[in-house]
Amino acid sequence: RRSRVSFCFLSWWTLHFDTSPITVQSLNKIMRQRPLVIRWSILKQGSKVKDVTAKGR
């Protein structure tokens, strides 16, 4: 019978950068191919510089 021990190893990292939509598509393809990546998300901060700077970013 198996032992009832559970293990949980995880890492969390955040990356903020400005890039083109083509680069975002490439990043999505890479993340989808990695078996160790469980979840990821890409957030659009704004479409103009003034939108992003207004949020204090």
C-alpha cells in the first residue's frame, strides 16, 4: 500500500516588460510546450504610454 505522504514543490515568478504582440504570441507558445508550467497569464497594462504611467507603473 502506498504511503499517504504528499509533496508540494512550487515556484512563482513575475516578469514585467513592454513587448510587441508577436513576442507575446511566442511566449505563449513556449509556455504551452513546457510540461512543468501549470499556469501562466499575460496582462495588458495599457495600449499607450500615458495609460501605463497613469497607474504608477
